[in-house]
Amino acid sequence: MRLFINITKSVVIITSLRHLKYLVTFLVLMNFVNAQRIKDDMYTSINGAHCFRRLNGTHVTGCSSELGGSVGVLHFVYSTADIDFVTEQHPAPPYAPVIPPHLFTREHILRLRDHGRKHISAVILINNATMLDNYSQESRCPNQFSGLISPTEDDESCRVDQQEKSWNPWGTGLLLEDLPFPIYYVADPDEIAKLYDCFEKFNNYDLSYQHSRSLCSIQVNAFMSAAVDSRVCLARSTFFNTLNPVKFCDPLQGKNVFATLFPRVHVNLEDRKVDLTERFILLSTRMDTTTMFDGIGLGAMDSLVPFAVLMAIAHFLAKVFPQRQNLTDTNVLFVFFNGESYDYIGSQRFVYDLQKGAFPTKGGLSNPISLNNIDLMIDFGTMDDLNNLKLYHASHLSEVPRISRIIERINLSLGFNVKLDSPTLTKNLPPMSSHSFLRENSSFPAIMLASAPGNHFYHSIYDDNENLKFMYGNHSKEVDFTQLENLSQPNMYFSRDSIQIRIRNMSSLLGMMIFELISGTPYATHFGTNSILIDEFLYCFLHSADCPLFNAAAKPDSPKAFPVPPTRYISVHSTLPSEASGWIHRLLGLLVGQIADKNTKADCQALHLPYNWYAGYSGLGECRLTTQNFSQAMSPAFLNDSYDFSSGRYSTWTESTWREMSARIFLRPSASHETLTLSIGFIVMVLSFVLVFFISSRSDVLFNQTASTIPIAPPTQC
């Protein structure tokens, strides 16, 4: 019997030990699940966009959080008194002021940086444009130090300190400031309501005694790896790459997109050389835009309007010149520069490639082009007022009076209602791509077409369809928008003052002028650019990439694009062109390329480039002989390891790398609560040590271990 009892005890002990690990595992899992639920209850995520850090050869700009995130008490700012509260009184620092756009001024932000630096950990910008008259974080003189004349050398240059002598009178320059705290933009009304409800419930009463209670706080995680300037950042990246593949910043770079009106002659690689008998008129504008926040900003007025004007002109010229009559005819080179918002990255690289004989690349199988091949450059700048046009030139050009007369004659005969001011001879030129050409040759034949500054939201999150007063007509199913429009008939789709008609009038006027420059004869018909094509173009870039125009420019079997507008910020290196560059490339093929007599996809693809297969207006597919291609839009500064980053010759902009970007709100306990919690924890820890010591020292009394030490008798012989 004793033997049976001992064996039973041993089995129970062994069985208990076997189940112990399962019990422990179960408890750990339960604890993890409970911890996740507690975490979800403690934090509420807030969706939005982050300000991030960019660097140039001498400075760092933008924002960054602390490593691991910056935490601050929410405080809604309704007036200057609230700015005073967080910078001067701050009873429970650090704070994260929640600021509406009309109070997001240079004065207030720099005050938070310079006077409240120790007490401000983050800034939250909320979407509320009801009291907004102007809003631009760009400098009053965009690209001031990469223009034809320097502000330190010429008093006639753009003046940041004089609003009336600037190209962006409403600019605050915050885009170029180094801010030590993260700025988080919240646009969704539901997300804003979360912030407001939390603030009202826990923070917005008895403000002087906030330190004595728990407060609603926000944690913004947007740590930027880069620091100092581009030179230092790239050097650090190179040093660490020898030991560990770490990047702290990347050069801003992308792709320019270009096309020629007429196909060029193909040559063998070994026969490539500059042919000065080949003559070009260069038509250019920029495709990019920028803002303070990642992925937010449509650039509707600042760059999309001249972008639409040039695209409509390209389509118009392709229709009125269906084929080249003579190889000696002047060709037209359409170029859409990328990265012009950052000291003319795309145009600087374009000029560099022209000087080196590297444009177009060898893959184009055509002769390289030099600056000497270009008879005239017409550069399209911001057209904030499409009824008033200004013509600028930096040197005496014989073409200027002729162009002015042609524009005035066409405008008078067709009633476009576009007023052209007298041509302006000056070196104080608007921020346009022509600067890159004129800096290399001050007598380069460049003409700039722009209007007086009128965009109150230049390079900002509010330069959108509302700023442009764009209302989508959606008439693509009624009219073939790939054909020219009869201007002699009343337009039944858009009002006379609509953005579609104003862009149509401007692009028709300039397209007819360029036709006369090329052909030597006046344009004789009443057919101009298509207002419905312009309507579709604006819709694709302001509302949704899943649009009729983009669908026509894609391949018939390609998947649908996402229903959001393509981003036009230049960004950093990628193996593929950016979404916007890719769409521009396809659009040039559709609108400038000529339909080929190949009816099947197989026949078209058998010809390879420059033939491309597009879905077309019908969606059934069509073959086109195309001339478009990409060129590099990366500053020449990054091609030379010994380049002097302080010289100012080329753009040196880089973008910081980052990991995770997020924001969440939670209830931060008061200082007294935290002290009490710490004290209780310390007391419990001390008592635990005392209790364990006491139990360990009295274990022989507290625990009867005799039963476990009774030896098990050996089995007896039967």
C-alpha cells in the first residue's frame, strides 16, 4: 500500500510539472492579449500628413520629431492669447498647440520655435480654411539664389523684404525654415473631432491647474535621419555604407518628359553627332509642385495651369501639322521639367546634358542636340490671370516684336479677351526654367510668358480645385475630346469665364502664334484647342487618375489607376518614373503621336519603339508613331564627387530618410499621479523583496518537505 501511495504522489508531481509549462504559456498569452486590449484603449490613432526634412548645400529645412516620438499636451489655438498661454504660462509642458491655417503664420510659428522651444514639442495644423485669405509657405522669392541675377549683386532682383517687389507676395518662407518640432496636418473632419473632443473633455478648463490632473496629449512620431546640410548628410551616408548599409538622405531626382512635334531621323550609335542643320523651337514648362507636407498639394494654379496650356498647345500643333513637309522645317521640342521648385533641378540637368552632348540618350537612336540647335525658347510660367499676359526677355531678340504683333492680331481677330502688356526687357525674371539657360548664356534666345502674381496659395495645401474654381464638366462621352474645337461656334458646355474656356483661349492664342512662327504664314481657320480635353486633363490631375483621358492613354489591358490624383512632387530616386511623369509620357504619345496604319496590337508591337499601342478614345486600341521619352532630372552637383556644395552653381537639394510616421492621442497622467504610481511601485517592490526573504529564510518551517523526501521502497519479490 505504501508503495502504491508513493508512486501515485510521484505521478501527480510529474504530471503537474508537465502541465505547468502549458499553464505558464496560457497565462503569458492571456497577458499579451490583455496588454493589446489595454494598448488599444489607451491610444487612439490620428491620420494625417507630416512635415519632413529637406537639405541643401548650406542649410537644413523642415521638421523632425524626437527619436521615438514627441509628446505634448493638446491645446487648441483660437487667438494670439492661446499662443501666449503655451509660450509664456505653460503650466503643464510640453504642449502641442492645435492651430487653424489663418493663425499658422510666420510670426506665430517662429515665436513657438524661438521663444517657446523648451515648452513646445509638436504643432498640429488642422484643415479649416473658412477665415483664410492667403496661405503660402514658399519664399516671397522662389529659387532666389539660383536665378539669373543674385540678390546680393543686383538691387533690381526680387526682394524678400519688399512685398511689392516679390514674385510671391503672400509667401511666409516657412518652407525654408528649420523647425525643431514636428508639424502634423490633420484634414479629416472626423479626426479633427477626435482632437477637439479630447481637448474639451480633459484640458479646456481650470487652465492654471492643468498640472494637477491628467491631460489629453498627442504623440507624433516623425523622426528624420538627416541633419546639418546635404554635403554632411551624403558624407555620413557614404562613411556608414562602408560598414553598414545606412542612408540618411537621398538627392531629389526624377524624370523630365519631352517629345518632338515631328519624328527625328534615326542614326546608328557610331554615327551620332550634333547636326547644326537641325533646328528647334523649345516650348517648356514645369510639371512639379511642392508643399510642406508629404503627399499633400495639387499645385492647381502654380504649375498645373501652364502645364495644361502647353499640353493643349502640343495637341493643337500635332493636329495642324499632321506630318512634316520638309526635313529642313523647324521642329518643335516640348519639354516638361521636373524638380523646378527646388532650384531648377530638371532644367539645370537638361542644359548640362545639352552641353555634354548627352541629350537625348543613345537609346533614342538619334543625333544629340546642343544649345546651338535651339533657335528660340518659349517658356511658360505661372498664369494666375489667364486674361492678362506678360512677355519677358533678358536680352534684345528680334523675335520679340514679331511675337507681340502676332499675339495682338490673333487676339483681336478671334476675341480671346487676352491683354498682352508691352514686352519687358529685364534680368529680374519670374521664377521659370529659363534661368538655367540664361545663367550659361545671358544672350540665349529665351522668351518667358507669364502673368502678374495672383495666386494667394502658392506651393500650399490649398492650391487645389477650389483655388482654381474648377468644376468638372464630364462631357467626354458626348464629344471626341481628341479633336480640335470650332471656336466660331458658341461653347455649349462651359461658361465664358470658366477655367476650361480661359485655358482654351490662352492655349489657342499661343498655339496659333507658334504655328505662324513655324510655317511663316498666319493660321487661317477657326479651330483651336479643345475645352473638353482641358476639362478632362484638369480632372485627372485634380481629382482622380481613373479618368477617361488617362484610360485612353493607357494600354487596353492595363489595370485601372487609383481614384486619386497623381503626386507631382519630384521625390527621390526610383527605378521607375514617378506616377505623374509616367502619365505625362503616355499623354504625349496619345496627343502628339500620329496614328499608324497598323490595326492590330501584334502588328504594332512588332515594330517596337517608337511605335506604341494605346487604348485610345474608343478603348479598343490604336497604334501610334510616338516621339516622347524621358531624360534625367537629377542635379549635376551629384555627378561630381568634388563638387563645391557652397558654390550655388547647381541645385543641391536632398530629402531625409525616415522610418515610421504616425500620430496618436492618449491621456497623460498628471505629475502627482505619476509620482504616486512610482512611489506605490517602489513600495510594492521593497515589500516583495522583504516577503521573499522572509519566506526563503523560514521555508523549513513553512513548508513540510518530509513527504517529498520519503524514499520509495524497492519492489519486493513475489
